[in-house]
Amino acid sequence: MKVGIRCMLACLAALCALLGTAALAEDAQPRTLIAYYSHTGNTQEAATELAGLTGGDLARIERAQAYPEDNDAFLELAEQEIKEGAKPEITVTLSDGRELTGLADYDIVYVGYPIWWDDAPAMIASFLDSYDFSGKTVAPFCTSAYSAIDNSLHVFEELCPDANLAQGLTVTDEARLANWAQAVQAGERQGAALGKQVRLTAGDTQVVVTLNGSRAAEDLAQMLPLTLTLIERNGFAKGMTLPEVLSDQEPTTRDYVIGDFGYWAAGPDLAIFYDDIYEKTIVDVIPLGHADSGAQALRNCTGEIRLELVETP
């Protein structure tokens, strides 16, 4: 009987400790907002999933004056707004119907949107211009069938320079979204590699890649310059085996577009994609950055390739 009582007390003590730890963890959770603009519903779906993962509040961004119903007129106006850097009037409504009046209640703000003309819709500029993001962690995410998020991130750098900008995500699947959200919630920030450029030189061919803010990209930047050997990868990418591994604690993907630059941890190999003949890669790749142009010129390159940081004035 005494042994049974002692066991019960020990179990009770362990349970209390566990509950106490859980309560502390819950209290320590950052206060989170997921603000999003959605035109067709895809971004709303991703935002709702993100709210479930983080326990955050949802806030829908809408254009105060709806776009024209005529599709051609809508496309013309939406593109014009982006090209001109317009900031149309918006409304931002929480899921309980209240207007979002400020960000004082939040530590992390996720901002979601579709990619239009390789950029963020103008309503995102309006949103970023309407609130004080100083000291907040801002985590951009996008939905797109064809384009990555990289070219849209300039609006965050321009309009909320005092925020802590987390690594942006192009949402491709739930697992990748969950991994990314976990990293953001844990306090991951974009590293010093964000925006750095790497020049790839193979013979007379040069391609410039802009790095993202991942830890793997920063690891690579610290290794440069490097001279590596090109490896042909099935008619759609060039591989390069690294002398050392990079961080592999990053979200991975099998989706790619021409110009994407990534890391395959099992190699450890780099890859730059010069053709889109396949729907997906057959291995998981950590995105490191993107080349806006010139990647196709690597198709016929062989031999050595030089990787070096581009000097900034």
C-alpha cells in the first residue's frame, strides 16, 4: 500500500510539474497576428492554416473600393498600382469584426498575399504604411503557382525598416508552412546574408544570385570565394559539391522556378536551375536565393565555376 501511495504521489508531482511547464510555455508564446490580402481564396486558406498553427489572430486586408468587375479593367488597374507604387485605401478587419487599430498587442505579424506581376499587391504597401512595425517581427508569406516571394520583399525593407524581418516563405505545402512557422515563432530572424549577391562565373558566363536570409545562405556567404566543379543534373540544373556542409535547419521544398539557387544537404551540393522541364525536384532542397536572369546560359557550361560575393559600393 505504501509503495502504491508513493507511486501515486510521484505521478501527481510529475503531472503538476508538467502542467506548470506547459503553462509557462503557453505564457511565453509570442502574441501573433496573421494579416492577409486574398483575391481568389488561396492566401486566405494559407492564413487560416497559419492561425491554427500559431494560435494567432486573423486580420483580413481589403481594398476599400473594390476592383472593377471587368477582368481586363481589374488587371490593368492592379498592375498600374504596383508599377506606380500606389497605396490604395484599405480596411483591415479582425475575425471578430473589429477594425485593427494598432499593433501594440502583437509581437509577431505575419503578412500574406498572392504574387502579382512578380510583386506584392498594392494593398500590402498600404498595410505596411498604415501601422508602426518598430521592434515587431514581420514574417511575409505568399501564394503563387509560378513565382517565389523574393522579388516582393523590397516593400517590407522600404516601408518597415525598423522591424525584424523574418525569412519570407512561398507556401507550397502544409509541412513547409508548419516548419517555417515554428522557426518564426521560435524567434528566427533573417540573417546577414539577406540581399547579398553571389556572382557565379563559368568561362565567359556570369550569373548573379541574390541570397535570402536563411542560415544556410549565411553559411555559404562566409565560405566564399569558392571554385567548384559543375555537375550536370538531368538537363534542368547544375550542381556543385561543397567542401563543407551548410545549416540544414531550414524549410525545404521540391518546387522550383528557373533561376532558383538551392542546397541539397545530403550532397552537400548546391544547385542552380536553368530549365523547368520537370514539375518538381526529386529531392528536398533548401532555398538559398534566386537569379533574376541568366541562369539559362549555364545549360552548356562545364568544368569549373567560381562563386564570389559581389562587392557593394
